[in-house]
Amino acid sequence: MKRLTQIFQALLGVVALIFTAIIAFGRLAWRTIRNWWKNRSKWLRRSIVAIFIIVPVGFVALVAYALYEDEYGRDYWDRKLSDNITLHSFSDNKWRVYDKQTGEYTTDKINWLSEVLENDSLAVYALPNKRGYINVNTGRIIIDAEANDYRKAWVFSDGLAAVMKDGKIGFINANNEVVIPFQFDYTDKCRMWEFGYVFHNGYCAMPNADGNLGLIDKSGNWVVEPAYDEIWAPHKSGYRVIVKDNKHGVLNADCAVVYPAEYGYINILSDGFVLTKGGKQWQVDFEGNTVQPFMFDGTYYLKYPNGYDSCGDLTYEFADFVKYEVMNSYGIMNRITGEPITPAIYSDINMLSKDLFEVQEYDSYDWYLLDTKGNVVSKK
């Protein structure tokens, strides 16, 4: 115990000597610096003080500026709106409209700005839970989001724009006058963002309270009763695709049904339609005359086993038949004559021999055996 006490006392002595030396050196250094300072000129002393003030203040200012720029500064991902008007982006994910002619911003920060339709000039701009309109040719706010209670808004089309107020959709003109009262229900139903609430050729897709879509005219009257899941924007020919329960149909430019919604798919061409139904695909003109009676999306060679090689492995031979595809379903076609043997109603097709196919039913996944005429030979 006595030995430990002696060691502890020795350590305390060493520590005391170290602190004494530090204090002595500090006093000596302070005395030297003070004498040196007194012997310097007044201007030198002022310059040194200024440096010691300016450097930390400047450093703090640079850090503050960097933080501000990172949060609120320009992001330089700009978007041209018209010849003299540009949309400037900022680091806080906000935007401002800039007029290059005047060199001034024409708006405060906004959340986003929409595109405009061809031959129109008013774009939707967004503030939190508010919408308004900006003229992209002048950069000026035409309909103030702060002054109106529009929770959602869509671009102008045919001189009208849909806006939502108190949970209902109505239509206004460029003077912010209500043309069609706030009487329609809002829905974000599948693809509604793409084809709804915008007039095309005088008609607009609109949902009812159940979410079913129809078409209204510019007076707000139903011209096509709401009964569909989708009504696409019109093709340049004026025809529109309608969809109900994943089945497709077509309306003409006068909103009359040309083909009811009972086809697997309908593709509108410049001179007619490609119709798909019951595993068959064909093309007609706008008068309904058949142009191509048999069409498909692709073909795949079929092979069947025809023996064994010297190693005992199966060998295969290409068949006179191919598997053709229509909308992810398959049928059998004679590749020599191009004649379809079965409609494209199967999920898969293989050949077991030169004259025998195995096909899988699309819904039940059951396998069937077919002959080269498409007749069922047996079921597995």
C-alpha cells in the first residue's frame, strides 16, 4: 500500500510540473506577443484585427450562402414556354416564370406548371391545394390561384377548362366565367388523367357518381350515357375507342356506336380498323368492308420428334405448321398455305408428332390433343 502511495505522489508531482511549465510558457508567450503588438504601427494592428474579423465572418457567410443555394437557389433545369418566357427551376423543387425581355420574374414560386394543348396558350399552375392559369406567351397570371378555390384544374381545350371546386367538376372560360356548372363527379379512374376532363372535337369524357364514363357536349349535356370504363381521346379520323370490362368498341365522330364494346382489342388506322375477337384478328375499312380477313401479331416455328440420333437423343423436324399469336394467345396455322387451322385461343401449343398437337386451354390450363384439322382427339 505504501508503494502505491509513493507512485501516486510521484505522478501528481509530474502533472504539477507539466501544468507549471505550460503556465510559464503561456505567460512568456503572452508577454512576447504583447510587446510585439505594442511595437507595431497603428495601421498594421488595425489590418490584423480586420483580418481576424473578416475571415471568420466571411467563412460563416459562405457557409450560409451555400446552404441557402442548396435549399432555395437556382437549379438550372429550365423549360422554354415561348419565345421570351422561360420556366426557371429552383433547388427546393419550386418554379418561377421568367420574362427574358424585361429580365424579371412574373410570378412568385409555384409548385408546377402544366403543358398546353396545341393552339392554346393557358397553362395550369399549382400552389398547395390551389390551381390557377398562366399565359405562356406573356408569363402573366390570368386566373389567380390564390383568389379562387380551385383544388384541381385541367388545361384549356376548345376554349374551356375543367376545374374542381367543393368536390365537383365544372368548366370555365378564359375570363374565369363558369360556362358549365359544378355538377360532375371527380374520379381518378384508370387512365382518366390521359383522356378525361378535356374537350376533343366538341366532346369531353366525364364520369358519373358511380365512376362510369360517358361524353358530354360543351353545354354539359350527356351525349353518350356514362356506361364505360374508358373513353379514349379521338383518333385523327374522329373515331374513339370505348372500353367496358376490358372489351373494346368504337364511337364515330358523332358519338354513335360503330362497334359495341365486345372486342378483345381495336386498333384505329388511317383507313380503317384492326378488330380482334374470339382469337381472330382481321382488318376492315371505315365502311365495314373486310380488307384482310386473317391477321396475327407473330408466328413461331413448331417442331416434332422424328427419331433418335446415334447417342440416343431425340431428333426433331420442322413441321408444316406454325404457332401464330393474337394478343398473347396462340393458334395453329398451316405455314405452307397460310390457312389458320384453329383460332388463337390457347395459352401454349406443342407438337407431339407429325400429325398431333397438344394445346393448353387459356383459363383452365387443361391440355388437349388436336389433329391437323383442329379437331379434339382426346383430353389429358
